[in-house]
Amino acid sequence: MPEVKTYESKVWRVNVRTQTLNLGPVPETWERLGGRGLIARILLDEVPPECEPLGPRNKLLFCPGLLVGHMLSSCDRISVGGKSPLTGGVKESNAGGTTGMQLTLLGIKALIIEDQPTKPGWWVLHLSTQGARFDPANDVVGLGVYDAAAKLIEKYGEKVAIALIGPGGEMKLQVAGIQNLDKDKVPSRIAGRGGLGAVMGSKGLKAIVIDASGGQKPAIQDPEAFKEAQKAFTKALTEHPQTHTYHDYGTAAMVQMCQTFGSLPTRNFSSGQFEHADTLSGEYLRDTILQRGGVSKPNHPCMPGCAIQCSNVYGSEDGQQVLVSPIEYETIGLMGSNLGIGSLDVVAKLNRAVNDLGLDTIDIGAALGVAAEAGLMEWGDGERALELIDEIRRNTPLGRILGNGAAMAGKVLGIERVPVSKNQAMAAYEPRAIKGTGVTYATSPQGADHTAGLTIRDKINHLDPKGQVELSRAKQISMAGYDALGACIFAGFGFAAAPAGTIARLLNARYGWNVPDDILQALGKETLTLEREFNRRAGFTAKDDRLPEWMTREALPPHNAVFDVPSEELDKLFEW
Amino acid sequence: MPEVKTYESKVWRVNVRTQTLNLGPVPETWERLGGRGLIARILLDEVPPECEPLGPRNKLLFCPGLLVGHMLSSCDRISVGGKSPLTGGVKESNAGGTTGMQLTLLGIKALIIEDQPTKPGWWVLHLSTQGARFDPANDVVGLGVYDAAAKLIEKYGEKVAIALIGPGGEMKLQVAGIQNLDKDKVPSRIAGRGGLGAVMGSKGLKAIVIDASGGQKPAIQDPEAFKEAQKAFTKALTEHPQTHTYHDYGTAAMVQMCQTFGSLPTRNFSSGQFEHADTLSGEYLRDTILQRGGVSKPNHPCMPGCAIQCSNVYGSEDGQQVLVSPIEYETIGLMGSNLGIGSLDVVAKLNRAVNDLGLDTIDIGAALGVAAEAGLMEWGDGERALELIDEIRRNTPLGRILGNGAAMAGKVLGIERVPVSKNQAMAAYEPRAIKGTGVTYATSPQGADHTAGLTIRDKINHLDPKGQVELSRAKQISMAGYDALGACIFAGFGFAAAPAGTIARLLNARYGWNVPDDILQALGKETLTLEREFNRRAGFTAKDDRLPEWMTREALPPHNAVFDVPSEELDKLFEW
């Protein structure tokens, strides 16, 4: 077993066929990248772009962002990556929780999981200062993430971080994600998009347990400068009005905003407004939580040290029992209004069930919308939606249709109105009403993904096709930059309001570099360029940078908008 | 209604939304093309390559080959085309029967079916010298092709040709084909590959009835020269030993040949030899048919005037009842050995059930193999296979998984060993054992398709990767040429053995042209070039010209062969 020196940043390479660990130096071209950017680089360097995503040539990557390890507010995210079984292209999905921090404390710059077991079987990969160990996973295989995590914590102790898959990942469903523990040891922080849980399943891993005891925080080259920059960032963040909105209402604040813009996905994206939006809203959510009290909490940090705390804990009426933690806007949009469901209690139940399977609530919500369109459930029938989720759990043919996400459900069930791009379901921002986000959905190398470049807060006529490509371009660049840093989408409010060059100062102080003030844009552009190149080699063309045809033809109420940003403009997005 | 002058070759354009017919002249660039070549040209000229295949921008095309209309043996085939819902690319699928001839008698160079109805409903499109008429299809919708055809013949008379879809096309399943009547009025000649039946379903057409009464044979510019060339071709064809083999044993002659080469798909392409091949063989089939007598016939022409008569009628033991007509090698390979089934009676039952649904037996056979691999049936269990086909008929979730073909079944059920290229199932020639045909499967713009360039009869070491690209190239060019002529794959034996220039003499005599002796190659190259260009614009890249990864890794018994023709060589196939 190789000797672990946690003060040295290393590449940890785990082969699941031979069950061996190799520790190697960080290649020079990887050093200045982290998170999403490093994932794109490693994929291009090591994964054949044409490979079968669930075969032995794909790799599963865990890369903490460049700023992870210092409890900078909202900047300790873990990026997970690989070739996506859903999109067939590059995939990075990031999450909060404690995984990023613990990997960093072990000195792990990149964890690369390679190859495939030759025999069936499930394993827990245990990482610590002692190296890597494979423990049989017999006692947790088949369990939902809540029970599995509880058992693993019992076995491995309260201090470990855990990244694990649910039954969905074991079944290799194309929208299975990887759940990470939050600060309260709840497996609620999912790297949810694009099927990386299926990749983990194809490697025979039920869970990765990270025990950083004996590890250490990464060295800071210029502690004074770091502290000063950190202070400026924290101040800007905590003073930002959006921080307060998200603190109070969480992401659910978006319900009323989208309702106003006519961009709230309703009944399988057939309308942009929902008649029961008020009982799904952030205000209603906050009131309910405050009224219920007990275990319920209107705000909650997904990572220790977060100043925003946009998460929440949604408890039962009697205040005794956690229904789900957290309930997020994307889930409300996709499993609430998109299914004609106007009750947060019902959404919470669906949310928990899908979480427990370790699946992406966005893609499953969209798949259920497609199922309703196909006559498999009535709009608003939460009980039936739960039954359909149970079909997934029971691995029935219908369950596999839905559990593989909206794109596949549409193809199998013969439904054209399917809200996907590059096979990945759209988040809860209707692209016909928020056209800049539609441009992001169409062109992002990640597939339809709001975190790749959301434009709803920008001052632009969202219904006008003009200027949307420019706006999306700017957003995609900065978001790819934040994803390389390990910063959450909302940390951006703080960085944007902080003195110019704050990010550069943090990086220079941390690493002893001398990067320029526009490092965020440089990181973002490099990341996107690498991702585009991987996709190109995997066979993507301009045709993949489109929204589905029906969205260009079918008018969305109430604005009767179609998606009319010209394809020629979309094709120029990456010309910078 | 426009006036039909059947002596004039015209483009018939039918709009299913407005239910109108437009007759137009043949554009100059279309004149010298027919069948598959004309389809590629029209798709490039008129169908947006990125369009939704089941949406209003796709078109359904019927183009008789250039030699259709003269009862030249095996040369009256109809090419059907459109953008494929299965492959997402160019699609031509051709069939025998009487459709090609009857369209030609009406002077139809190309039938172009456009747009989409705005309201649900099913129609029969009736074409005659009176133009086009839309009759409600209420009495035949939902019926299998056998019952539907019988009702339509009752209504429209014995002399009509009919192209119709089964329940599979109505359900818009991605491997639904279009059945055509044979000379005995049985809807047994299917344009089966690539889902054109779903395209027809998306246009609201259950059937197209062609009544050529009052029509006339196309004029021949130099009747004497035509007659002479025809004589030379017929002589060469009837004297060719393969003609006799196919006359006696039909395509089922391939069973023993593939068994010998280790290329008989067995148990979902996990072996190349089947222990019960003898009871599936052409010899066994012929003996059974001769022994049973009555309605059974060891040979039968799929088109009037055919000298080969490779088809058959497979009747019940008591000689009273037709089980299926015909039983072909592809079905025996995919629904027999591929499912571990060694009984022709069982294969005949499965064949009939899938025919009746109007689905491609190759892709459904491959999907059932995937289902068996996924544990949904035992190998060799014909009763269960019939049940699974019944799931398709009942439009259940499982039925839709299988009814959409092998590629989708593999994706939904999570099976990697799926024998497809460009999402289309491979025919019954194992590409690891017959590598030239593997090259064709990988590179043909049509997806995996043996008729696009079969190499099994060529003198080459089929296990050696060397020389396979050159061989496949030559075959693909000549097959694309034959498909443009309306000639069946076996007519090629006659043309190849006839005096050089026979095809050119036929065309020059028929049309008054002056094409050179190598017109077959010229037509083939033009066709392939047009098809490749359509696919390129639809987003295809070199990555789509590959066999599935597992075939390059998993050794096939008994020769333990993998597919090892280098990708770089595949990429040079179309450099001529």
C-alpha cells in the first residue's frame, strides 16, 4: 500500500478490477485546474471519447474545486465526472456536503476510479491515510441511500464523509446520481445530473467512505493575503440582498418569479403558469416550516461554514419527523407544477422517494410529466406518482422506462413533447419564456442544465430572442469558472460584488500563483473549450446544440412564446 | 383534382394535412435517379436533416427503381424512404410485391407524402388515374396487416396494390415497417427496416391503396435493344447456380453456411454456432414443406415474373393452413438460433405474429434476444417469446420497450450486449466472424443492414481483418446501385454474369439515355454520397461508423474472434 502524505496534493488512482490504489504526482497541466475544469482535462487526457459509458474504459472522477478546503463560504463543493451514460458526452455534476472537504484533507487533488470488476459484487471503497481498502458491501446493497448511509455511519464512524449510490445507481439507470452527506450526516447532497451514479454502479461501488482523520488542511502560501481576500468576499456575500432572499426563502423563491415570467413548467411543459403556484411558493414554504417548527428549519447550510444557508429541513405537521431535507425549487418545479401537483407535502414525499433511490429529481420529474402525457397518471395525482416511483424501485419494465429519465421515457412511450437537450431534462425554467436559459440548455456541453448558465436574474426582455446568446455566453463562462473553483452558484453574488480581483487574490495567496484578475473567465473558457473538445471527439455536432423541435413550433401560454433564437446564432456561442 | 396522364412520369405530392394532391414535373436532377438513389436526393433537397422524424417536416417517400415496370426478373422493387426514427439518419427500405409496379403504371416517379394531420384520425390514401382521395380508415385501424389487407381488398378490389402499416406503425414504434401485397394478395413484402411504418403512422395513414386501372406500362425508347438486353440478363440469371440454390432452398440456405462459418447469431450474439442448426436449415425447411404439401410451397415469387422465386409458403402439418409466407433466413437467424429456438414451426409462429404487427422481424428478434439476456424469457422458450410479442400488441410498457427494437431494449433494460449499429439491429451474419459484413454494418449510412453490402459469398478469409474494407466498399457501391434500379439483391447474380454493359443497355433502351457500362457503380457511388451527406447534416460523425464496443472486446465462439478492423480503415471506406 502506498504511503499517504496528506500535505502533498496527489492523484489517487483506484482500479476496481485489481482493487489497488496508485498514488501519483499531479501532472503539470492539471495543477491549475480543479473541479469541473480538471474533470474535463482528465476526461480528454484519459477517457476514449467514443467509449461505452458503463464499460471498463470510462472513469469516474472526484475533483474538489480549487478553493476547497478552507471553509470559504459556499466554496467547498465536490465535482464528480465521467462520460455521461445519459448524454454520451462530458459530464460534471457538483454537490455540497462534506465529500470535497474530506478528500482535500487527504491531499486528494483527483480521485480517479478505473476499469470494471470482472465478477458481480458490490464494494465499499474506504479511503484514509492508510490508503484504499475494499470492504464487501453486502449489508448495504439494495438499500436506499437513507438506510445505507445510516448503516455506513454506524460502521465507519460519525466523522467520515460518504459518497454513495442508491438502488437507481445499482440498476445503472441513466439518471442515477451520487449522494453525499451533509453536515448533519444526511445523504442529501446529490451530484445528480447525467447518470454518474450509474457509472459508479458499473464500477461495482455502492459507496466511497472517506475518513480524513490524520489529514490536514491544505497549506496556504500567503495566509495574510488569503484572510484579507476571504474577508472581502464574505462581507460582499453576506451583505448581498440575494443572500438574504435565499437565506429566507431558499431556492423556492423562484416559484413566484417564474410564475410571474410565465416560465414555471406546468403539466409537462405545456404552460408557463400554474394555478396553484401560491401553495408551492417560497413564502408558503417558509410559513409552513415556521408554523410546524420542531425538526423543520427554514434555513440550513449544505456545507459547513456557508453564510447563505439556502437549504431547509421540511418536517411533518407535528414537528416530529423530517419529510425531506431540503426541498428545492427544481424539485418543486418538476415534481410540483410540472405534474399539476400544488401541495408541498406531496412534493416532499415524491422528493424523498426519488432521493432515496439516488436519482435526479429533475429528470425523474420530467419523466413523470411525460408519463402523465402518455396517460399513465392523471395530472395532480400524487399517489399515482408515488406508485410510479415505486415501479422504479421494483425494477419493473415501466420502472426502467421512467427511471432512465425523460428522454428515454419519451422515446419508449412515443411522446414528442419531452423537455430535454442532449437527452438531459430541462430544469424548472421554461426556455421559451426565459430564452437566454434556453440558449444555455441548447448549447451547454453538459446538456440542459440551469447551473451551467441561468439568465433569469438578468435585466433583459426574456421573451426577445435578441441578445440571449451573448448573455448565455457570459453566464456559461462564469459558471464554468465557479464550478472549477468549487464555488456554488450563489457564491457568485459575493464574488461579483466583492472588489475586483478577489478570486485571483484568493488563488494567488492559496497556491503562490500570480493569476490575473480575470481568472474566473479564463478558467471558465478553458473548461468549456476542453468540454466541447471531448464532446466533438465523442461525435457531437452543431445538431446537438439545439432545443427539441416542438419547442420551436408549439406556443407556450401565457405569452404564446416559441423558442426562436436562430440556430446560426447558437452556433456562434463559443466564438469568443 | 389535377388531371393524371399516366404516360407522363410525374412527382405526386400528397399533403396529409390539407388532404390535397399536387402533380409536378420531375426535376432535372431527379430524372436519372430512382429507388434508393432518388430517395437520398429528395431527402437532401426537401427534408431538414435535423428534423424530428415523426414530426411534420419529415416526408415519406415511395420511389420505384429505374428498371421497374417491365417485369424484368427481380427488378420491380419499391423503395420507401424518409428520415429514420430509429437511426436518426437517411433511410431507404425496399420490398417486392406489387406496389412498385402499380405506382409505375400510374406514371409515379416519386410519391412524396408531406406534413402531418392536425387532428387525430386514420385514413386510407387512394391513388388512381382519378388522382388522390382520402377515405376514413375506421374499419381497418387497429387491425393486424393480414385482416386489414383482406378488408381493404374486399373494399377496393382484387387488382389494387396496397402498402399498409400494422398496429406497430399505428403505435409509432421505431422498428415498424410498411407491408406490401405479394402477387397472391398477402401483405408479406415488408419495407421493414428503420421505422418507416412509424413515419407513415405519424402521417395518419393506415394504408395506401394504388389502383392502376387505366394506367399503362412506361414507354420504352428502343424496344428491340431492351428486349435483347433483357434476354441476356434473364439467361445469365436463370443459368446461375445461386439462382438454383435460392430457388430450391430460399434464403434459408444460409443457415448451414453461417453455421459452418461460425457466424450464425446464437443466444443474443453470444455464439456463432447453434446446436440445433440442422432443424432450422434450408434443407430441413424444404423437406418439411415438400412432406407437408397442400398449401406449402418450397418456392414462390415475391414479385410477378421473378425467375428465382426464393420465397416459400410454410404451411401447417395437415397441409391446410398457411403458417407464414415466407419464412426467410433473417427471421430464422434472429428469431430461431438467436433465441435458442430450434423449431421452424415455432419460428413461423413468431414470424407471423411480428408480421401481423407490421414490425421488422430482425429488430424484434434482436430485441427478444436482449430480453432473454435481461431474464425476461428463457432461451428456447417460444411460448414466452409469443407472450412478449403479445405485450407489444397490447401496447404495454414492456411491449413498447421491445417493440421499439433492440437498441432501445438494451438501453432501457441495461444490457450492454446489444447487436446494433446506428441503433439498427444487425442481420443474421455475425460481424466478428464475417468481418466484411461487419464493416458494412458499421459504415453503411443505413445502419446495420446486410442488404447494404453482404460479403459472405466472397472468397476471403472472413476472420482476417485485412481487405474487408475494400470488399465492403465494392459491395456497398454495387448494392446501392441495385437498390437504385429496383433490382433485388439476387438479381445481381444475373447482372454480374451477363455480358458487360447489360444494365447500361437496359437503361439506355428504356430511357433513350447514353449511360456508360459502369452505370451501376456510378449510381451506387452517387447514392452513397448523397446519403452520407444527409447523415452528416443530421449530425452523424465517424463515431457513428463503428460497431458496439463489446464486439471489439468479447470473443465469439467457436473462433474466439473479436471485431478488429481498425477504425482508421473504417474511416477510409468512402474514399474512392
